[in-house]
Amino acid sequence: MNDSYYWWGLEESTFKGVLYDSINTYFLHDHPYNNWKEFSEADPHMAYAHLTYIRFEALEQQFIDLRVIPQMLGVQDLPIKSIVKDINRYEWLKSIVDLTLFRFSSLRDICFHFVNEVLELKIKDHELNIKKLKSRLRDSHPNVLMNLKVLDSSGLPLREDRNERAHKGFCKLYTEDDDFFKTAAWMEKPGQVMEGYDLISVFNSARDKISSIVINEVETALKSCISLVNELYDYYRDHHDFLSKNSRSGVSGHFHDYHRKKK
């Protein structure tokens, strides 16, 4: 594997520009609202922007959180020393894959919530899945749906047995025989070599394969995510503008100058 650091994020998205320009210098503490009801009734466009911002920030944070995975794969001193019990090669590799899959699952879920929020689909949390979104977006937003399908499958090469209902499965560590690798890693001692089995070479090969898969999967997901949010640029812009009519504050200067649809 290489030693590059991956600055994954959503800086390249045009949606981030319209979102930040729509909020601009609007701070809730500058206004006299006592509760959400007062705020959303007086400035519904800013309430919409605020809820969208929360989802967008969570979405971008998932890619920032994924940056640590190549760093973890690049750790050189193994087993890892611990005051409790040293972490062996199998435990470390398995934990990295588990964490990666967890973050891919979180990324998928946050994308679903983001789309639900921006388009105001009002799908209940327990019903928010790709099947439900497909039925709602197939005709109105086919490109959004296409990107959601890509994001829904993120991390699939790292799963050995995928349960379609629960979206869970067993990890694949690419050691050819994960059970034997697990045993060999547990038996590893400084200065000792297991005859007929090169544990370090097996680990390095598996690590390199996992690193390649993770980087490819994240960059594919990132490309689809940027495409997804950008597909919602027009809808967000127009809906934010629509909600601002007769509001207390109106749209921000930046939104008016750079994003407001020209008549």
C-alpha cells in the first residue's frame, strides 16, 4: 500500500456552496425565537436550511471519518502494545474492516436521511430504505436514485455473506484462510517463526488488498455522493427561495447574488 493521505470530503460539490450561502451569517442567537415553532413559522426557509445543514454536515463527516482507515492500515508496529493485552494482526485487521463496514453503513443511512430532508418526502425513520426511496424517486428524481443505489452497495467487496434484510455479514480478510491466519496471529511471539507459514507476508498481502478495496470503494462512494447532492442543487435553491416569500428575514445577500434563479 502507498503512504498517501486521502482528503476525502464534499468540498467539490456545488450544493455545499448554495447551502452555506443560503445560511450565510444567519445565527439563531441573533433572533428572538423561543422555540422551533416560532422559528419555523417566521423564517421557514431558514428552518429548512438549518435541517439540511445538519444532514449535510453529518454526510461530509462520514468521509472525513473514513480518512483514518488507510492510516490504520498503515500502522507498522504489530502486534500493537496495550496495557491490557496486545492487539494481534488478526484482531487489528478485523477491527479495521469492521469499522470500515460500519462507516459505509452509516454513510448509506445518512444519505437516505439527507434526501428525505431536502425533498421533504416525510418518510418515517423505520421505513427509510432503498426500496421505499425507489418507489418515491423512480419517476421524479431518477439520477438521485441511481446514486443512492451505488451508495447502498458501498463496501460490498469486503463482505463474505451479505444478509439483504439486515445489511450485515461476515468480513473477508483476504488471507486465503482467515481461520488459520487468526490462529497464527494469536500464536505470534517476538523472534518466533511458524514453520511453513509466513504470517507477516500473509498480513502484508491482505492489508494491501484491503487498502486497495477501501480506497476504491470510498472514492466511488464519494463520486456518487457529490453527484447526489449536486442533483439536489436546483430543488434546494428553488424551495429555499419559495419558502422565503413573506418570511421575516428573506434570503441572504450571498444567496440572492450567486444562486437565486434569474427570471
